[in-house]
Amino acid sequence: MKPRLLEVLETEKPILSAPMAGAVGPELVAAVCNAGGYGVVPLWEIPEEDVGAKIDELRELTDRNFAVILNMSFPYEKQLETCINKGVHGVSLFWGVEPKAIARAKAGGLVVLASVGNANEARIAADAGADVIVAQGWEAGGHVWGQVSTMALIPAVADAVDLPVVAAGGISDGRGMAAALMLGASGVWIGTRLLASPEATIHKEYRSRILQASEADTQWAHDLYDVDWPDAPHRTLINSTSRTWAEAGSPAPGERPNEKEMIGQDSAGEPVERYQSYTPQPQTVGNVEAMSLWSGQGVSLVREVMPVSDIVEEIHRDAKKCLRAGTSVL
Ligand SMILES: Cc1cc2nc3c(=O)[nH]c(=O)nc-3n(C[C@H](O)[C@H](O)[C@H](O)COP(=O)(O)O)c2cc1C
């Protein structure tokens, strides 16, 4: 019998790509889908009128299922209607559980993946009709909703709901995937590891720092990179901006060193401000090192740039190996 998560997602491998805004486009998502995983495309940060075209672009690259992620702290209603009208397979809803968004997506015939940071939120999402729970641990890179580590979060969520649980945060290789499955997850959601792929649309300086960073080189902060998205905790690589801020006593927005300073330009030539929530792109110019370099603690396992299809294959194969081998320690 096919595992429930694979039945729901109608896919082969229980590996999902994290929808990393600015770093993940149609090529990366299609590569995950074509490798037998389930891709999740971030479209919440683009103008609503462009969402349909992006979905079409992705469909040119894969005929497999994928989901679109929508951000509950920004207006999402029109984007959701576009997803319904376009008949995408799934929507993934993050930054808080919104029962009415879940209900609307279900009524529109979509599979709903709901991101949570604790077991109580998972129960609320399940009661509202979600199909899959994505449990994001505190180790995760990018914006981090909860404050519970993956190790403690996954079994708590798996015990709380009778739904497939996907584990996110700190999972960068087959060992991590095997561990997540042993904790009660049915699948994994991979972010930072996929930044080290040619398909990730990030600046080479950012990728090179990811390849060199250790597990101790990231930092969680409540309001460090808050320009454009305030009050949204996040994890990034420690850099000159975060070090200067820490040396100044980690002051609140409005009192931070060098606020409003322009430190570069984005791919459209628009200025990038210090403390801006921004993912440096290949065409970004300026002081890339000082920008928000999102990363999870699992970064220490990211040492090589590999095509997305190879990463998915490797994680899947190694997780199976780990689970078959068991342990000789006990
Ligand atoms: C560069 C980057 C951008 C991210 N952007 C988003 C996003 O737009 N939406 C979202 O739900 N999560 C986002 N995240 C968080 C991921 O979905 C995921 O929870 C996290 O990457 C998992 O942890 P890991 O990085 O340790 O694998 C982002 C993460 C990174 C590293």
C-alpha cells in the first residue's frame, strides 16, 4: 500500500522542496518534481497579476504535481483564487494558521499543506480541513514561525493529528531524513541544502558562504532584517550587519547602526537597504555579504553544489540506507 503522504501528493518520493522566496523559481521546482519529489513554488511575493503566468511557466517544465505557497501575513485572497482557477494541485499556507483560507482552498478542490510551529496549531489546521501538516523547527533557515526545535516538534505534531506530517528545519541529508521519519514524519521539506544547486537563483557570494558555513554560523533574530517584512523572526548567516548590530547591543528597529543605508541594488536596479528582508539574486550588485543571507543550522552539511535531481536522489537513497542499517550502538 502506498504511504498516505504519497497518495495525497500523488508523487513518488516523500521529499518536498522548501518554497524559498527569491531563491526558488520554476526551474528548481520542476527539477524536484521531475526527480519524483513534490515542489513548492513561492509566488506570494510577486504581483497578483503575474501569478497565473508563473504557474503556466512551471507547467511548461513539468507535468507533475506541485504546490504554490501563500503567505498569510500579506493579502493572499486573489492569489488563492488564481490557484483555484488554474487548478494547481496544492497550496501551502504559511505564517499562521488561517482556517478560512484552508476552507476556501479545500472548497476550490486543492490539496492543502499547512505550516505550523507547534502541536496546537496543527490541531487547528487539521480541524479546518488541511490535508498535510508541515512542521517547521527552529533550526530552519529563512523566516521561522515557531520556537520549537525539529527534534521535539515532529513527534509532538505527529501525536496530535491523524494527518501526514512533513518535517522542516535542519534536514540536509539522508541521515536527517531518516531521523525525521523515525520521529513520526511522513516526509521532509528541504531548504538550505537546495541553495547549493545550480537551479537556486542566488548570488554566487551567498552560495559560497553557504558552502563554507558551520552549524554555529547562523543566527535567529526577531527583528534584524525587518525592512519590507516587520515582526517576522528569521534565521540567517552571521555577517557584518548582524555582528555590528550585536556589538551595538541588538537595538530595536529605529535605533540600529547604519539604518537606511543603501548597500546595493537588486536585479531590477532598485536599491537594497541595510536590514532589508531580501534574498540576493545572481544579478544583485553591492555589498552582498551584508545582506540577509538566509540559512538553517543544517548548513554545515552543505558542502557541494549539485543538481537538484542528484540532491533529491542522494537524500532519498541515503535515508533508505540509514533506515535499513538501523544502529549497532544499542
Ligand atoms: C532562502 C530562504 C527563503 C525562504 N523563503 C520562504 C518562503 O518564502 N516561504 C516559506 O514558507 N518558507 C520560506 N523559507 C523557510 C523554508 O520554507 C523552510 O522552512 C526552511 O528552509 C527549512 O529549513 P532548512 O533551511 O534547515 O532546510 C525560506 C528559507 C530559506 C533558506
